Amino acid sequence: MGLRLLPGVFARLMTHPWARRVAAWALVAVGIGLFLLNLRRGGERAGRAAERLETLERNDAIHRQMLDAAARRPRSPDAVVERLRDGRF
């Protein structure tokens, strides 16, 4: 029975100018709060993306070094012996 009276009480309360002003400011405050929460989530997402990019770049650099080392390796046992004799190892 009390819940049926709630819309009528709310409608009667909103007829007062001060109540409308309070409701308007409450809506503004909720809107600003939601906007700030959205900014925070966006910042967190951007931070995670930057961290992933940094990790990916570091892994790519290590992979490139491994490929360069593999390209410079001796192709045969004779080439290894020749490098050892020349002192290029």
C-alpha cells in the first residue's frame, strides 16, 4: 500500500520550485560523476594499451636480434674452424 502512494508523493513534492532545483542539481551531479568515471576507465584502458605496445616492441627487438645472430652464424663446421683460426669469435 505504501508503494502505491510513492508516485503521488513524488509528483506533489516536485510541484515545489526548490524540489525541482534540487532534482536538477542532483541530475547534474550524477552526470558529472558518470563522466569522471568514464574518463578514469578510458585512462586505464589507454595505460594497458601502452603497456602492451611497449611489451610488443621489446619482444620484436629481441626477435630481430635473434634473427640477426642467426644470419651471421657459420654455415658449416669448416666455417666454424676458419672463424676460430681467424679469431673472429
